Amino acid sequence: MKNNSLFIILYRMRVPFLVIIIAYTIAITGLVLIEGKDASGNPYHMSIFDAFYFISYTATTIGFGETPYEFTYSQRIWVSFSIYITVIGWFYGIGSLVRLLQDKLFLQEIEKSRFKRQIRRLKQKFIIILGYNQITSEIIKRALEQDIRTVVIEKSEERGNDLLLENFTPTVPLLIADAHSSVALEQAGIKKHNCKGLVSLFEDDSLNLRIALTSKLLNKNVKLAIKSTTENHTENLKDLDVEIVANPFLIISKEINMALNAPNLLKLEKWLFKVDTLNSSLPIFPKGKYIICGFGRMGQSVYERLKTNNIEAHFIEIKKKEVEFKKSKFTQLTYADADDKDTLLEIGIKDAVAIIAATNNDTTNLSILATAKKLNPNIMTIVRENEMEDFSIFKSANIDHIFMPAKILINKTTNALINPLSDIFIRLISEKEEIWAAKLVRRLFETINENPILFELELDFDFAPEIARYLKIKKELELKIFRVSLHNKELNNNVVPLLILRDEEQLLLPSWETKLELNDKILFACDEHAKNDMEYIAQNIYEFYYALTGKEKRTIFKGLFK
């Protein structure tokens, strides 16, 4: 591979090198040719080595005196001349070197070389994140918590500096380049076997689509998490076999649908995303008239869900040109300022049960809800929060429900990449009924606690060697082995199996009598103590033996696996 930084050094420093070499050559040649006298007064010519030695310490202004003998006047005149040409040559060379070290192109190449070395040395699982901002910063933190490294490609040097100032541990390799560049993606390690995913959450749907296409061409096995904001774009991404399509507005509308029909499902989802606990109040949305402020992507997505549930919705949009072509689809639509009291009264704010402020401006959204509350103190307020730094302001505003697209992207992306079984579980339960969800919430709460942790385990020789070895010889083993307490076999740990993924089969809430198979992937909800016990059972031969037989294993029991 071409070393661009070395090429720049050779290119920029060739003239200074030549100047120094020529100055030394002239000075040394003169000392060799000029006749001197030895200690006895006999004629003497310096050797090339003596001349080089003397000029070396003279040109660097060290000065050890005349050597090997005292100089004649002719030699001293030549040395005086040599001092000026060699010292000037050094000054020119040092000045050129300083300019080189300040050269933007050279510094960029040095950083690229350093980045390439970091990627070559990266042996852990890692994901590539395109662009650095508040959203991707949070994704990096969550990935590092799960011992998954991250690599960032960012076009802006300013944002790249923000990443460096975060001082993540371990270090996050950074490449300043265009995210859609195939060269940059290759340099970031997209073709490496330990590259487990790529995240592209840009606002530009077409850019995200281009990145998805490029990434799949470079490595068809890499798992992609791509942001989408329109139905058409979502379909295009699915055609490319993109595994994770994160549409925050679609997710928000689904959450509202859950709140209307199965609030316990929404409670489960919030727990899975680590947003809330199982002891939180039910997110119930009333049925009646809704006012939606903002005819954007979120507003339209929410409207479709409300329409599906036979709920009346009235739109308010200030920009007429943006919605004229769709007016026929939304019969109740008013062109006006949603913050205007007269407008809200005219469309029936006092009869409405809820108002949704869904514009892309946080100040406007807060102002709309404040006005609505004055006109109808009992109205439920729902808001779209655009900037993450405004969270404390929104919390203080006493709003009933806050939907933050940025936070939704973080939850969806990290859950799908870092906890894939949890993501599958969320998709499987999304169509379940309220009664089913309520029973599961109660079971989790009573069996474990209000905030169970999630534990994913794959029954293979890497993560569960004792289980895998036992299953390899075709011995039957039931799921209930993971319920055993290693302190007392007669007691059960606080654990609930949520999902078993087996080839193309998905077993939702499997019973403890389910027969295990090699390479099963299991999702558990449990407490920390149960998690530790399950890890020991899966990996430690003594603990596995105790869980299996109820007896202490004091010596290697070779017959167990025969």
C-alpha cells in the first residue's frame, strides 16, 4: 500500500536535504584539499573522516575546537566560510521541517496512517458509525458498555475534534472522510470478519440509501442499521436486505397505537429499551378528538394510526404549499398558526382530548402546548422533542408524553445491533393483545423485580461449552437447567425465558420443559444473581454438573460425556 505521508516528506524535504548535502560536501572538500601543518610543522592534509567529523560538530554549533591539529590561517578562513553555509543550510532545513509539520495535508496523512494501524490491530467485534453527533455519541457509549468497539467516519473536522475530546475508553478510531466513500468504508474495516455492523442515521434519505448500497456491495454479510423517514425509502432499503430500518416517526405512531390498544405492550417495550421500569404507570391515551399541529412526517404517520383506530384528528399546518397536494387525503385540515388562541378555539380545542405538537421546532412545540393548556386544562399534551439538550426543559414543562426521535433512533439501533434477540422479541410481541402483555408484565414483576435485566446466551462451544458438549452427544437437556440456583438445587432463581431462536423457528415464552438444541439462542429476563448462575452453568463443568445432578463434583467425572 502506498505510504502517502512518506511521499509528502520526501517531496517537501528534497530541496532542504540537497542544500544541506551540498553545503557539507563543499565544506568537507575544501578542508580535505587545503594544506595544513601537523604538530611538527610538516605539511598535512585532513582525511575525509576528520573533515566530516569537524564539519559535523561545527555546523551544529557545538564546537569542540580544532582537530586533529591546530589550523593554519588558510584553513581558518575556509572554516569561517563553511560555518555560514552549513548553519544557513541547517536553518533552511529546520524551517522547512517546521512548515511540513504544520502542513494540513501531511497531518491528514499522518492521521490516516495512524487510523489504518488502529483498524489492523482491532481484534474485537466492532461496528462502524457514520457521522458523529449526540445520537451516535450515545450509541458509542452503549456499545462500549457491552464490550463492542466502534469506528467513526466523520466529514467535519470540528465534529471529529468533539469526538476526540470525549476521550472514550477504549479509544474510538476516527477517520475524517466522506461517509459514502467506498474507500473510506474499506479503510474503516467494513470487509473485516469482526466488523459486525454499520450505522447510518443521516437526515438525507438518499444518502442513507447510497451508503446502504455501497456497504452491501463491499460486504453483503455486514449488518446495517439505516435511518428512513418515508415509506418509499423504507421499501428501497428492504429491497437491499437491510436488516435494521429505523423510522422514528413510524415507531412513534406504533407506540401511540400500543398506548391506545395495549398499553402494557408499550410498557414492555419501554422496559426493553431501558426507558422505564415495569412499575411505571400505564401510558394510556384517551379516545376522542385529537389535534395534530404540524403536517410533517411525524404528524402524517400519527394520523394514519389514529385513523386506523377510528379516532377523529384535526390537522393544523402553517405552510400551505407543503400540504396542498395531499389535502384530499386529510379532510380536517386548517392552514393557520397552531399557537394562535382563536384558531385553537375555532377547531374545538375545548372538546379535544389530546393535542400533539409535532413540528420540527422545540420552541414552537412548547408554546403550542402552553397555549392549549390555558384553553383546556384537562387536555392531554403530547410533544415531539427534536433536540436532546432540551430534555430538562421539556421535563419541567409538565407534558404528559414526550416523543424524542433522536432517543428512539438510539434505542432502536443499539438494541438491534447489540441485543439482537431483544429486537426480535420486540417485533414478535408488537402484534400481541393487551391481556397477553398484562400477564407477561405481572409475571416478570412477580418473578424478578420491576426492572429485570436481559441476558442473551448462544448454546455453542464459545459461549456455553458445557451445554454444547452435553448436547453434542445427543443427550436430552431441558431449558429448566438454567433455572437452578447454584446455592441450593431445591430453589429456583429469578428468571423468565422470553425467546428461543432456533434456525428459522422462534419460540416465544418457551416453557421450562422445552428441549434444548445445539446453537439455540436464548433470551432471558433475570436478576444479576440468576445471570451469574446461568453463565457458570453454561461454562463451568463443576457448576453444570451440580445443576444437572444436584451433586457436588469434586473430581473430573469423565463418564458424564461418554
